[in-house]
Amino acid sequence: MTTITLEFSYDIYQQLSDQSHQQGKAIEKMIQEWIIEHIASPPPKDSREQAHQLLKTAGLHTELSPELQKLAENSTATLEQVQAAFARAGGQPLSEMVIEMRGPKI
């Protein structure tokens, strides 16, 4: 492994120190993980890819399991059939449930 020496202003060092304490990691380990993460995943090319990357980083987006991928690949349902299945399910649409859960606008 190669060693690199970095120089930071006092303010930046304090921010790094505070963040490392919050994460319970050494500053060196935190910086190393950050660099590896950013080198391994190049920056997104467009806004859709950027949103996808942000969701993935936040843990709000995951890939389908191999089993679900295979199921999706083998699906022969048309758009009309899927829409009909959702219509038959009945009940309140999810979008309305979310609006209801948010409560009135202030």
C-alpha cells in the first residue's frame, strides 16, 4: 500500500475531525473510504443517472435480486394487462395514500 500525505487548513481538519467522531472512524479511514468510493463510481452523466446514484448512496435504491430479474425477463405481460391487474386490485391509489399521510399543507 502507498502512503500519501495531505495538508488541510485548520477549519477543514476540524470539520473532518468532527465528522470522523460522528461516524466513529479515524480521519484517515474516513478519507480513504471516501476516495475509494468516488474512484470506484465515476460521476453521473445526466440528471437521471445522478438521481439514481443519490438514491443508491442513500440506501433508497437497490438492484433486483437475480430471482426477480429472471422473473422480469420472463414476463410476457403487456402494459394493458398490468394496468388491468392494478385496476382490479381496487382500493385507494398509493399516490393518494401518500398525500393523505403528509397531511394538510401549511
